[in-house]
Amino acid sequence: MECKEKLNTFTKEHITAGIKVRHIIACGTAHEEILNLSKKIKCDLFVLGSQRPKAQDFFLGPDFARVVRQASCSVLVVRG
């Protein structure tokens, strides 16, 4: 999978060795998949990437807002 290969490459280049990282790729409605996952696994942090840095997008969209409000762990949104 090209997506998984890119995630692995990014992790090797940007994440310090010894930090535990788990990549999970899912298909479906973003907030539903993330929230379902948060119930299944125990993690400390979800990192979500946002690729729309336009002025009107500085507020979180409905999917991200649901995740931030309902996730069972901390959520970091990184704007691209």
C-alpha cells in the first residue's frame, strides 16, 4: 500500500527512535472510524492532519470537532 509506505517513511524521518508509533489506515466516515478506534485501542494521543490552511478553515470542521469532543484520549490537530 502506497499510503502505508509513506507513513513508514515519514515516521523514520521525523519520529525519534524508541517512540512507539502505530499506523492504522481505515475507510469510512472519518469521525466514526477514529472514535470507534479510540474505544478499541489504548493510546495517549491521536494526531490528525489538516490540509486546508485557508482563512475560512481555521475553525475545525465537523469531523475534527466531533473527534476532539468525544475521543477517549488527547487529540492534536496539525495544520498543513
